[in-house]
Amino acid sequence: MVFYIRNMVCNRCRIAVKAVFEQFGIVPLSIELGEVDAGDVVLPATVRQQLNDALLHAGFELIDDRKGQMIEKIKNLVVTFIHHTDDAPRQKYSDLISAHLHLDYGHISKLFSAVEGMTIEQYIINQKVEKIKEYLVYDELTLSEIADSMGYSSVAHLSAQFKKVTGFSPAHLKQLRKYDRRAIDEV
């Protein structure tokens, strides 16, 4: 049985979710962002609820409906592309998401917008802004290098998008040292 889990956004999340499953005597076959493959494990409703309660206590949640599962898959793909790869993909995010899910992007996009109240594109931009804030905090790359690694055509494009979301240019935010970073699962 595959369990779909909300709010799994990093490797530490995998470790935490694995620990919760193991508390219930379930040794997962594999754990990916948002998914736990528990093989042929079948849980009675009461145990499933207890598992969900334990996951909630750890900041996660079982997702039972198909729409929620699809939204979580989309979010996890975006988080992986932006936060867990070295360079921005050279393909459009819409093409990557569609190819990974084997679904028409128009359908995926409408579902995401209806459920989340924002477009996938806005979600991507918000995730990119959080990654840019991370780069600014660590102060290891120039804005030009950040723009290149994030897939922006120029520093001006990065700065304009960043300012539209945060109200500050990257340089101004860096001077203020007021990053107001948010957890990936809160974006």
C-alpha cells in the first residue's frame, strides 16, 4: 500500500516519517517526498487513524483524496526541482511536471488553482524567492550567479520578480538583513 503524506519536503522529513511508521511496526519499502510505499501492509481504520494522529503530531498528514494526492505530488516536484537540484532545469516547469505525472498540464494547472487558490506558476515563483533568500543569507554567490543557477535570464528579471513578491530588491533585502524566510511547506 502506498501512503500519501502532506508536508514532506526534505530528507529530514523522510527520516521523521520513517520513524513514525516504524513506531507502528511498518518498515517502508521506499520513502519519497510525499509517498511511503509500505508494500502489502493493510491497516484497520483505527490503526490508520492512530498513524495519522502520530504523523500530525510530527507535522505531517495522511492524504486520502485523489485531488490532495495530486496537489502534493505537484508541490513535491516543484520543491525537488528548486530546492534539491544543483541547477535550474533547462526545460519549462510545465513540461517537466506534465511529463513526471503523465497528465495534461492544462488539467493539472486547473486542479492546482482550484484547490490552492494560486497558479502553479505563482507557487514556483514563491519557491524560487525562498531559495533566493537562502542564497542571500549564505552570501556565497553573486546575484548574477544566483540568477543563473535559478534559471533566470538576467539579474534584472530575478530582481523584478523578487521585488514583486517581497516588496524589496534582493540587494536592499540583503542590506536590511530582514529575510523573513518561510519553511518550504509554508510557501
